[in-house]
Amino acid sequence: MADFSDEGFDDWPAGSGRAVGTWDLPLAADERQAMEMLAQTLRVTANPLGRTQLAVLLLGQVPADLLKTAVIHLRQLLRRDFVGMLPMEVATNILEYLPIQDIVRSASLVSRRWRAVATQACLWRRLFLRRGWRVDGDRWAFYASLPRGICPARVLLDSSVLRVSNALSIATTPNGIGALLEHPPATPRQTLDSVLGGIGKSHMPQRVLKQRQFISSSSSEASSRSSSPTSSPQLRSPALAIDWRMLYAEYTRLEANWRFGRCRVDRWESAHAESIYCLQFDRHNRLFSGSRDTTVKVWHLADAASQITQLATLRGHSGSVLTLQADDAVLVTGSSDATVCVWDLCSYTRTHCLHHADAVLSLRFNAKWLVTACKDRLVRVWRRESGYKDMFELRGHDVAVNAVHLYGDMLVSASGDRSIKVWDLERRTCVLTLADHARGVACLDFDGRFIVSGSSDRSIRIWSLDSRRCERVIHNAHSDLVRTIMFDRAMDLIVSGSYDESIKIWRFSTGALMHKIKNVHTSRVFKLMFDRSRIVSCSHDRSISIIDFGANLPHGRMLV
């Protein structure tokens, strides 16, 4: 067992009876014997008050200039390491309530025992989860179990019996976002990196353990979006020797990167032959893109965000691919040819083809519903469990329905008629209409409580279903139509893309502009999506760009 009786204090057992200063002073033999007799008298005195009075009388006989030495020795008896005397579980519970700076800088420097407590994995796991942070356990297990030198893209290619086809050129801005920000934020005097000091230098373990360990709380609000492309199913994964202290440090640095605009931009030119209208990426680093060239491409994004590998090209539409969504097993695409195609991602084959009367502008699906929005003013709802045979229509918009979003049985639709409608799919009725935009609504995002919309009136509006009204307006958010938008309340972020060729990052809680990112695209931004560490966007310029805020973090992709 480790010896923790070390620097900083002397942890004498209570009631040991060790005399203060007796053995440390140069005394003659008869004087030492007299001192021992006095100490024995103190020990045999039954009344604690009597022992105290005798000790005070003895101290009264000590010269004043020597009392200081006596007090110093007495203090050694009064000092107790309460953390060292408690069980490890209780000690970690106490340290959990200290400010993070005190745990890192102070508690770990008191003694070896305190350092052992301050570096306990269970302490940092509780601190990590208390912040509402999560780890993608299945993703961690996948990468940790790969043999060294094996590329994840190679595994995907081999399992799909595909070959790497197109090598794309990469235009990288390694020095970060500084030159891309219209108003770069000032560097703080003391960053969170310096606050956390040296923690976070551990390497991810390469072994998978047998016992299970809960990695994250499934009750997180971010995971409750039933139709979110990034929502991960509760898959079973083996427990891993996770360095929670290191992950806490990386998460803190990741938040600081978003706050201060520290990132790297990677750009892939000519990802398609023509304009790219839609995209989505998932937690497996798969990227799906749809283009005016009528194709859908499946890519693998390297964690370092410096490589992109094409996995497949899907051909099934005769018009532009305007919208898509994928989960782990299924991809659904909508096109200007008035068709909706359902694809099996295991075989990359088309399993269903559904029809509209005009171009399909938007679609969303969850486990129960597939919803498609059309230029013909109709919203069609398909029951997935029926094999897409059971379908009904929702009517209420006066012009084309530009965007839809699902949350459980709730559907939100946005139209060029300047309105946003909330529908109950079980009752097949419109339960709320919101109409404060001055021009057509081009895009929206929805999390069950709030709707964020972008319009050709150049504004961004935040709506609350609780109050049934617009809570906040960002006027002149862009200098042209706001084409694509996404928000995350847990991250307190809204990210918007526009025909003005820019991408902007806003605070959800205040509507304040954090960063304006320019020169990422050279033409209209059609679609963007973001997660904890990066923003991926596509444009009329045929390129795909990644704004990577986790480029300097070895395990940034594991944080969700």
C-alpha cells in the first residue's frame, strides 16, 4: 500500500500520547526522567479538565521566549489531514465541491494522499457528467479496439466491398480562423488551458476491458431529438479505461476554442461536378452529400479532418438532389425530379421510391414517420412501419413548403408564404401558426421547445412553443437570404449560412454575434451542420468545407 505520510504535515494517530518537544530537546538524563514522570502524570489523570489545567500550569513555567517554540510543536498535534483519514469514496465526494482550479492547482499539491484523491477517475467522471457533457462510448470502443495502423476508412471500404475512387485536393488553413474572422476576438489574458495546467496529456488507451461502465447519461436533452441526424442509439459497448481527467481538460479547451474562435478550416474543391445542395455527417464520420449533378456521395471524414475518402456514389434520381437525411442504416433523398428515394446503407441499394407532384424541397424522418415537403404546397407524411404504403397529406400553406423538421409526433413546416406551422401528426391537424417574418421562411431547426428560423428578409427569429410567440429577433443577421440554420441549446449556439457567402455563429441565449466566418466558400452557402467540434458546409461553388474547433484535441471527436 502506498505511503502517504509525507510532506506538508505529520499525521500522528490521535491519542498516541507522543509528548510535545520532549524527545527533540537536548536534556540531561535526570531532566528527561522528570519530564517522563510529568507526562505519565498527565496520562493517568482521569479528568480531561484536570489534564488541561496541569498542562496550562506547566506552560506557565516556560519562559516567554520559548513559548513560541512550544506553540509550533503544539500546532503539529492540532493538524489533521481530514481527507487522508476518510475513505477514498468520501474524500472524492468532498473534493467534488471545490472549484476546478483548486482541485488542479491546490489540492493536488498538498500531499501525495491529496493528489491521489484529486486524480481519481471517479471524481473526474462526476465532474465531467455534472457539466452535462457526454462521451460517445460506441465510437470510443470502435477506435480503441482497432489495431495500430488500421485506418477506419479502410474498415468501411472493406466491409462495403468498395474501392477508393476520387482523390480530392485539400485546401487547408492551418493557422486557424484568425484571417477568416471579420472581427477576431481578443485573446484572453488567462485561457482555460493555463487554468487546467498540465492535465490532459494522457493518451487514449488501446485496450478494451471486459466490465461495463456507464459512460454518459441517456437523459441528456441533446439526445432527445428523435429526428436529429446526430442522435445516437443506445448501443451496447464494452467498458473502456477512460481517462476522465484528460477528457475534462479537452472538453474545456473545446469550449474555449468555440468562444475565442480557435479553429482550422479544411476545404475540398470539386467534391461534386455541380452545386452541392445538401449534406449530413454522423458520429461514424460518414458524410452524405447531394448535388445538382443528380448523385449522392458517401464519404469518410478522417478524425484529423485533413483527409476525405469517397465510399460510394448513389445514382437513382434524374434531377438535382435537394435534400437528404440518414441514420445508421437508412438514407432518404429528395429531388427536383419529384421523387423520394430510400436507400439501404449496408448494400447502398435503393429499396423504395416515393412520388410527389413537384420538386421535393425538404424531408425528415424518425423511427415512426417520414415527412416530405414539396414545391406543390403539400406536406406528405408516410408511416415507415407500413413500408411507406400508409400516407396522408397536410394542407395549409399557400406556396411552396421550403423546410420541415420532426420531433416525435410534432412536425414544424416553413413556407414561402411567410408562415411557420406546427402540426400534430397523430391528429393530422395544425395546432399553431407563427407568422412574423416579413418575407418567405427558407429554413428552420426545432428541438421540441424552440424553433429557430431564417428568412429571405435576412433575419433570424427564435420562437418558443411555451409562450407561442417570437422570443427574440436578430435583424439583418446576414446581408442576403438566410438559407440554412441549426442550433444547440446545450452549447448555447446558433450557426447560420447565407447567400451572402458567409457563416455566422451566434449565442442562442442572447442573440449576440460571436464570429463571422468569411472566405470559407466563394458562393452561396446552401447547407451546414455542426456538432461539438466542427461545422461542415456545402455551397454553390461545389466545395465542402469543415471549420474544425477540435483540430488541436486528440479525442475531440469522442465528445458529444
